[in-house]
Amino acid sequence: MSAIVSIKCPQCKKEAPLADNPYRPFCSKRCKMIDLGTWANEGYRIPGEKAPEHEEEEDE
């Protein structure tokens, strides 16, 4: 078996080194930040059941 030397960046699909890459699995800080922004803007979603809506109870 041969060791994996590089992988495709999940953002831009360019080859990225696996070893000594601080942005792994991304090829650069830019690609890493684009992906983080997509998560922050709820661009990615994990399938599942919708959480029930809770109404705030008011103290009287």
C-alpha cells in the first residue's frame, strides 16, 4: 500500500498536500474561511427532524 500524499480540497478541488498542511483538508486559509462562512450562514444543513418550537413563558 502506498501512503496518501495529497488530497483534493473540498472547496476548490485543487490538490492539497496532506502532510505539514495547517489548513488540512483545505488547500489554503481562503478555502477554509469560505467553508466556515458557509456553515455560519447556515448554507450547510444536517438532515434530521425539526426541533419543536418553544414559546417563552412570561413571568406575571
